[in-house]
Amino acid sequence: MRSVRILVGTRKGAFVLTSDGNREKWDISGPFFGGWSVYHMKGSPVDPNRIYGSVTNDWFGQIIQRSDDGGATWYQPGIPDGESAASPDGAPPGESNKFVYNTSAKTGKPLGTHQHYDGSQQPWAFKRVWHLEPSLTNPDTVYAGAEDAALFRTVDGGVSWHELPGLRGHASAAHWAPGAGGMCLHTILLNPEKPGRLYVAISSAGTFRSDDEGGTWKPINKGLHSDYIPDPAAEVGHCVHRIAMHAARPDVLFMQKHWDVMRSDDAGESWREVSGNLPSDFGFPIEVHAHEPETIYVVPIKSDSEHYPPEGKLRVYRSRTGGDEWEALTNGLPQKHCYVNILRDAMAVDTLDSCGVYFGTTGGQVYVSPDSGDHWMTIARDLPAVLSIEVQTL
Amino acid sequence: MMIRVVLPAHLRGLAKVGSEISLDVREPVTLGTVLDAVESQYPALCGTIRDHVTRKRRPLVRFFANGADYSHQPADAAIPDAVITGDEPFIILGAIAGG
């Protein structure tokens, strides 16, 4: 029987939940990295036991952790345990924690500035890694989305990281601004059909596409409308909360924006709103069913200032038509006095025949539906605030 | 010189050590050479105390030696004799903030 492993990043550590394919009984291990915020963990598609984690806090900065045994044990890539030595492959020690913007005249761009909340210009400053996206083909290659917004990549299993400076060097970068959570690059999608094609999303800049493995980038925000910026239809400046894609149809993208749920059928060249009958089109995560590319999920949140479900009812909304028409999924979810939030990276699906849907809340609950959202179970109730969920089908 | 260094809880976990470590620090023993020794012997801590590039103290990290605040001292600041002799530890602390 196949099994499922959930990687849960929380405000105060990481947890690994495992179950067999029935998804009824779960073992929970952790916390790993107790006291640290684990923004994201994700396993390699070609080596599921190879998992990368972004571990961070405001006091001591950014740490990259790696597991080669499915999350049972962890280490910092290239750093021998408690020894005074360079790493076995000769890399300088401590490089796995090092995220430095590329400022060389030859390969990078001058660091420059970006817009701050008050409209002033601020220099770029690295804060943390929000999202890790392992390569579809090479377990040693991983992309990292950073705050302040930039894309980094390792090709040596996390031992060292280097910026792909073409993104931050885009001519529009001076107009990018932070969202409430900071100016974060939070979504990275890799196109399985066109290996050089990547999509990223930044709050608050918008969505960008590269067709040359991250060398150059194009803003793809046509059709977005954001009343909270001076030019509501600007090329950049939109607060995109997350984008999602089905691997079988990588030119179709779905977006949960600050307000509005959107879709694109042309690899982001244009977008149209598909919020339809949602009770609120504000929210953070958006996810696509593993086997039905037109079935998508969102979790509506009341508003940009009231980050909890409308009416205190935790409802996942599912559309089987790629948007516009939505149904509330409530069976097993709290339908009164629920005031948690579900953050942008805290929803995922498995690939079992009966697709499982998972999400975590800022209240520390992890919910699973083993039947595409029809019924929900609470599989963890009292974790720290959940920042991210990834699911591995083993 | 063998210097005792007390680490904050977050960094103990990273370095996989207890609350206190002993380091052989080259002379002259200064704030900078103590921190160099910490990072050299425990490379997992590179970047957690000082910025990788600028070598500046991270804003929410504090240093204390024999009751004196060394957080704002230059890297070549001499360390008190009581720390050099091992009678007192050099303390690296996460600033109290938000708790």
C-alpha cells in the first residue's frame, strides 16, 4: 500500500506526519528545529527522501536544513557536525546559510532599491526564504524564493546558493513593494513540459515568467485589477498571494490574489476573474486537484483586515469548472466560532487515486480530506501556527 | 587561550552542543577573535551571530563579558581577563524582544 507524508512548517518548528494510504491514522514526529520558524519544506520529486527546509527567525537569520532520510534526521548541507573543518567537498563552511544578492557588474545588477510601504525607496535586504522548490529532475538543484524578493538556486544540494539576478534586475523592480508580510517571493512553479519555463509570484509585485531557466523575466499580470494601487491595472504592483498549476496543463494557471481569484489559459499572458459565487474572494492558498485539472480549491477569508473565515465558518470552496462556480465543503470543519487563517503555502494535495486535500491553520490544526474535499478530519489540533504544508505520496 | 562561551538556546540546537562551549582562541583575545573561533569550530553558526558579508552583529544579538555589554564594541575590543582566564564565560544572547 502506498503511504503519505506531510511536511508541516510552523511558527515554532517542523513536524512530519505519516500515514498509510487510508489516511485515517497518523503518526506525528517533531518538533524539529524547535523555536525556529519553518517557512517551508519540500521533498525532491526524484528522491522523496531528500527534503529541504527553510528555517529562520528574526534573531539568528536564515538556515537551510536538509534531510536525506525522509525527515527523520536533518543537517545543514556542507557543514560537518560540531567539527572545525571545511565541508567534505571543499566548499567554505557555513555557505548553506548564505543568501547574498548578486551585485557583480558582469553577472548581476546593481543592488538598487525598491518601493517601501510609504512610497520611499529602500535598498534590497535579505530577510528569509519563504519557499523552496526542488528541481523536477535533479535532487541537488533547488530554487529558493526570498524576502526581499529574489530567486536563488543551489545546484549542489544546498551547500551554496546563488541569486538568479535577472528577476530582481527587471526594469520594474524599483516599483515593487512589500505586502503586509514583507516583499516576499512566495511561489515558484516549474513547467514540466518546458524545462526552461518558470513562474514566480511576489507580494506585492505580481507574477513573472521566465522561458530561459530564470535568466530573463517578463511580468505576466495583464487582466489583474487591484483597486489598492495607484494604477489598478499596472504592469506590476499587484499583491498576488499564490498561484497554482496542474502538471498536465502547465499553461493553465490559477491565482488567489489579495482580492479576486483569477485564471489564465495562456501561460499568464492574460488573466480573467473566476471568483464567481465565493462568499469572499480574499484568501491566501489556491490548489489544484491531482487528477482533475479543472478542480480547484480556495479558502475564503473575510477581508484584508479580518484574516478569518466569513461568519466564523471554516469552509473550503471547490470549483469543478476551473472557477466561477464554487461549492462550500464543510463536512468535518468547524462551522461556528472559527477565526483562524490559512496561509498561502499551507494547502496541498496528494496523488493517491482518491485525491487527498490538506491544509493547516494559524490555530495549529491540520485537516485532511481523503476524498477530494467531501469529508474532513482533524489530524493535528494543537500545533504552533502552521506556515506551510507539503504532501508527499510515497 | 581556552575561552568559555555561553550560547542562546536557538544556537545550541544548531551547533548540537550544550549551553556552554570551550574554544581555543588565538591571542590577542578580542571580541572579533572570539567570534571567529565560534564560527570556525561551529560552522553551522556562520551567519547566525554576524552577517555573512559585512561581519556586523545581527541586530537582535547581544554580547556580554564579565558583566559588561560588548554588543556595540568594535571587533578589536579586548576581552576582560576574567573571561580569558576562564573564570567567567563570554555570553552570546538573543535580545529580549516581543515576549
